[in-house]
Amino acid sequence: MSQVITNRSRTSRRSLLKGMTAAGARIAVGLPPLASMFNAAGTAYAAAPATGAAEKPIETRFVLWFNGNGIPERYWIPSEEGTDYELTPCLSPLAAWRKDVHVLSGVDNAAANGKGNGHTNSMSGLMTGTDFTGRGPSGPSIDQIIAAKIGTDSRFRSLQIGVAQESFGESMQRNMSWAGYERALPPEMIPHRLFDRLFGAQEEGWVNRKRSILDAVLADASALEKKLPGEDKTRVEEHLSGIRDLERAIAGLPPEYRKVEAPDFDGDMKDWPRIAKLQSDLLVQALATHQTRVASYMLTKCQSITRFPWLGYTSARHHDYTHAEGKTAGADGVEGQRVLRDICRWHVEEFAYLVSKLESVPEGDGTLFDHTSLIYTHEHAEANPHKNSGLAMIVAGGSKKLAKGAHTRVTGTVGDVYVTVADEVVGAGIGKFPTASRKMGALLT
């Protein structure tokens, strides 16, 4: 923390900028972490003298990131173990953050057996550790188990965010978050809707973005800034400017991006990288302003059929590239493996973007990334055979409790990874998960 606050009045971490629209709708915009919210060392939220409340630890957050269709292992999994491993082509976008990530391989999806098409049963086992019923999983997903423990004190117990607007398949392909038995929590894939959910309901002026949502809170913001130290005043100004930039970026999307359409067999050419970054920006806003502590992020769907015009791959869809099917060289061929390499590298680029945004937000004596744990996973290891053993995962975050900067071949299940991170790093105290049997010591310092 660049400035220590000692003799100034404290700012509540729950402070909001409030206002009302011309149509009478109430608006509340959360504040980012400010220096005056923390104790002098920046290690905890400051005590509130007026209430006699004690200092409170800085809250932890959890993000579960998912991409569909598995990976090309030769281009994803490093050959070397330990801290001196060489970043593979798929992992190369994480070069600047290799000290903050732990690459895992050898993880087993112990609940992937049973009925399903290979993807659906794998997805059920991966997210919930339970069997696929034919319509969904038999229990809640890991993000919802964690949210039940740490999410009740937030505006949103959890957020479900998506990017690729695919309608292929059934609920198991389209959803990664589940409240319980066959109860899907669909991801929000439209930036317009996610923005309005976080910042307030639209009125006609905002639909066309002729006015800013910030217009309703300018008076409150001006009054607050007069009470803040210089660093915090600058931080609030940057925060509001960032929100306005998001508004403009969303307003600049083509009109068809405001709705979800079933992908045309010969189409589906939307600019998913542009949408992904907007969704990541909105997620960081939600985490930074205490609106949620738990989120799932579904960049592409299970058994994804997205095309990739920004990569130059439009002759087939993602799932087609993982198999021969008469349309491509197939995932086991040289050409197919290279296509999957490039697709998975783009996935990691978007994950790295989220990490960079979390790291850019100051919070106490560190950053928002220091108080966030992320798990990155797929429903398969090698894509073509629908491999459920030896999965590759990434665990990331700035916590000093998390062992980072290494690649480790482990023996254990996805449940072991989840419980280890949830309890030992996030501090959620979930205690158990259907496929967990032990803590994974390699993940801890």
C-alpha cells in the first residue's frame, strides 16, 4: 500500500455511491478497495471506532474457470516437473505470471464414469463429483458448495459468467454451475445484462447509452471525494472512469450482441475475445466492490462447437477439430494437434487477461489477485479419446498459503484439488467433496 492512513477518518468497505435516475430508479455503485478502508499496515479492514467493531481480515475470493473439449497434452503439459519447467506453447501466455500459477497434471476425474456421451458424464463428475442423471448432475457444483460457506455476506452469493453463446446440446453442455440435483445456474453471456445486473436496471436513456449510469451518482461521488485522502480520491476517479469505459465498450458492440441466438451451422462468427475481456472486466468490478466472493467463468461450453475466425480456423468447429469425423485431420494428426494448440493458447490468453486485471487492483498491502484463488479446468485431458485420467489443471492466486511457480504431476482427484484450495487457501471450510479423500500437499506452502 503506497499510503498509510493514520489520522484520517476511515471509510467503510461497504460504502456505496447512491443516486436516483430521472425515472426514479435507485442506483448504488460500489467502491473499489481504498487505503482508508484498511488498518495502517494494510493487512485488514480497519476497526470502526463508532461501533467498537474489531479489525476484519481481508475477504478471500474464488473463481472457477472452464474451457470445453480438453487439451492437446503434448502442447499443454510440461515435460519437466518443479520450478524449472519450460512453459509449453499452450501455457506461454502465462509467462509473466508463472510465479503466481501452479500447473498440475495427473489429476483424475473419479466420477466421470456412467451414462452420458463422454462429455456430459465427464462434466458432471468434474463440476460436482456426482453421476450424470441424463439431464444434469446429482449434486451441487464446487463453486456453489464454496458459495454456501462464504457467499452469504455478499450482494450476490455467486455469479455465473459465460462468453460463447452456444445452444448446442442440453443443460449439461451449456452450464457449469449447479445449485443441486439437476438444478442449473445458467451463465450470463450478454455484457449488457451483466453490466445492468451489477450497476442497476436500465432505463431508456441507458439502452442507447446516451447517458451514463454515473450521472445518477455524481453528486454523491463529489461529496465523498472531499472527505478522502489524495490517493483514495484518485482511486475513486479511476474506478468511475473504468466503469464509464466499460459502458462505452458495451455500447460499441454490434446490436446483435444484445441477444443470444442459436448458432447457425455455417455461422457463429461473433468476436468472442472482445466479449471475454468485457466479461472479465465486469467480473473484476464485482469482486473488487464486494458484490460477490465466488464466480464461475465459462469461456466455452462443454463439447464446444465454437468457430475461431480470429485464429483463422473456420472450416470446422472446436469439437470437430478434436475428432476426425471426415471434416478435419483429427486431433491425433499433426494438423489437428496444431489447431488444438492454437485454440487452447487463446483460452489461456483470456485467463491471463483476467489474472492481469485482478493484479491491477490495489487492495490493502497487496492486490485483488492476492486475495483471489482461481482454478482452471477442462472436462477432459487429451481431447480425442475423452480422457478422464491425468487431467491438467491450473491453480492461481497470490495467497502465501498457495505453492506456486511449479509444475507438479500429482496423484489425486479433482475433488482433492477443490477441497485443498477451498479449505486451506480460500478458508471456506467445506470439509468434503464427493470425490475427495485427502488434501493435496503439493499445492500448499
